[in-house]
Amino acid sequence: MPSRTSTIAPLEGVDRSLFQTPATCQWIRDANHLVIVGPTGTGNSWLVCALGNTACRDRFSVFQASIPPVRRFRASA
């Protein structure tokens, strides 16, 4: 399957490879998890959706949750 790349607008002070590396989905193949945190309104949800979309296109399952649902999920486990 051909690899896909994303066009990401440059962010001041942010290393572009931090965004390009997860877009390859290699972190999933390596059985790692990805947690994205940051202040409200900085594009966290957009980034999660973009990475999740890429993962789904590569036939991986995706789970996305905000902190309150994650706490409830862990409490019931």
C-alpha cells in the first residue's frame, strides 16, 4: 500500500518531524500508544482526527477519547 503524507502548516517553534513521524503509523506497528495533550483550541482534536483517519486507511482500529471518558474507562477495568 503506498504511503501517505500530510500537508501540515508550519507552527512556530514546533519541530515538523513531530507530526510527520506519527502520520506513518509506525508507532502502531511497534505496538505503542499515542497521547496528545495541549491547551484547548490548539488543534489537538484536529490532529487526533487526522492521525486516526490515516490509521483507519491503513486498516488499523482507532479509539479516541477525551480525559473524562478515559478516567471512566480505566475505573471500570
